[in-house]
Amino acid sequence: MQNIKGKTALITGGSKGIGLGIAQSMLDHGMKVLITGRSESALDAAKNQLFSSDEGNILTYVSDVRDHDSLRSAVDTLLSEWGNLDVLIANAGVGHFAPIDELSIEDWKETIDINLSGVFYTLQSGMEALKKSKGYFITVASLAGTNFFANGAAYNASKFGLVGFTQAVMLDLRKYGIKVSTIMPGSVATHFADHVPSEKDNWKIQPEDIGQMVIDLLQMHPRTLPSKIEVRPSMPG
Ligand SMILES: NC(=O)c1ccc[n+]([C@@H]2O[C@H](COP(=O)([O-])OP(=O)(O)OC[C@H]3O[C@@H](n4cnc5c(N)ncnc54)[C@H](OP(=O)(O)O)[C@@H]3O)[C@@H](O)[C@H]2O)c1
């Protein structure tokens, strides 16, 4: 099993939901984590919620994944604090759902710019650091990246694109010793698309379950790479 204690990670969209769950799992395993998001107050709330025996293991950085410069600054901040970047998680994403004859150009653009282009910008910002560390790049796609549904044109397009992107990137980067995986969850109990998590969501995957999955990937023997992982609630709600 790979020792991950002391390894560093940057998680986009780490202030809530899946990103926050991954951050907590990493801290529980002795990693150092920088989380990003657009809202400073949400990042502050997340920092207060995250538990680590060493507060120096948590950094926050206000960054919109549509803004390359803010992503580069987030990576630079992590590198100046901790020296190297071992794990980059492209998790930030949004959901707009409408029939195609009602879908606005604004919602289309926001979905593609954040969920797809934002992942490319995230990788570009961390790529050189990952080459140096022979690190791990993980994208959070969705089962919507393989199953299409009504009202899902923008979201399906972004996630089908992201699955294809991540698989191609996996082939490009493995020659540098960088591992690349995409995780494709079904329903997870989060704030996604303005949802408010409650007890009614107990049947869903919980954010810490995705956190555990990421830890399992990081601990896997270097010779083996689960490159595309579908994960769903074991019992539909
Ligand atoms: N929940 C599900 O059922 C489910 C299933 C499959 C896949 N996913 C995927 O999981 C990922 C995380 O979603 P979630 O369910 O955890 O949703 P969530 O609870 O709404 O969390 C989304 C996170 O992303 C951040 N974010 C959104 N837009 C951003 C941007 N432009 N730049 C930087 N950060 C941004 C949010 O913070 P700010 O708003 O403050 O920026 C927040 O921290 C998404 O890619 C989503 O598509 C979710």
C-alpha cells in the first residue's frame, strides 16, 4: 500500500459537498490539502468544519476555475507553502437542467466553461508540478458522462466531454509517471444544483464515501491504475 501521509493535494470546489468530503478524508490520512472555491465565506466555513490535528495542513484559496490566473496563484501558494503538489482533484462543477428549447445560452456557457474548460485550466495550472512529483490527477465527472437523460443536454455534454478528456489525458500523462482517473458518481448527498442535503438523502452516496474512494486510489500499487470508475447508490431511493 502506498504511504500517503504528508502528501499534498489541491481540490477545486472544496468548500462543499464531494470536494469537502475528499478534503476531510485526506486530512484524516495525514495529507495536506488546499481547497478552492468562488466564495470566501464558504471556504472559511469549510476550514472551520474540517478537522486536522495540525491546522497548518489546511489552506484555502478563492479561485474560479474559469480564471487561469487564479488557478495558477492557487498552485503557486500551495508550492510556496509545501514545496510540491502530489494530487490535483478537478472537482468543481455546476448543474443547469432544462429542455433544449428552454436552455439559455448563459446556462450552456456556464456549464461547459466550469465543468469542462475549467478542468483543462485546472490541469494546465498544475501539470508541471505533477510531472515533478509523478503525481495523481483525478477528475470528478458523473454517471451523466455515460447515461444521457431529458433536460440534461448541457450537463450531459459537459460530463461526456469530461470523461473523454480525462481518458485521453490519462494516455498522454502516464508516460511521465502521472496517474489519471475519472470518478463518475451517481446521486451524492450534496448542495449540487441548490439542493439542501437532509435525512431524505441517506440512501445516496455520501461525500465521505467518495473521499474513501480517492484514498483507495492514492494507496493503490503504482503498477495499477483504475482509470474510469462508475459509482452509484447500491439501492435506488
Ligand atoms: N451531487 C451529485 O449527485 C453529483 C453526482 C455526480 C457528479 N457530481 C459532480 O461532483 C462535483 C462536485 O459537486 P457537488 O455535488 O459536491 O456540489 P456542491 O455541493 O454544490 O459543491 C460544488 C463545489 O464546487 C464549487 N464551485 C462551483 N463552481 C465553481 C467555480 N466556477 N470555480 C471554483 N469552484 C466552484 C462550489 O463552491 P462555490 O460555489 O463557492 O464556488 C462548491 O465548493 C461536480 O463536478 C458535480 O458535477 C455530483
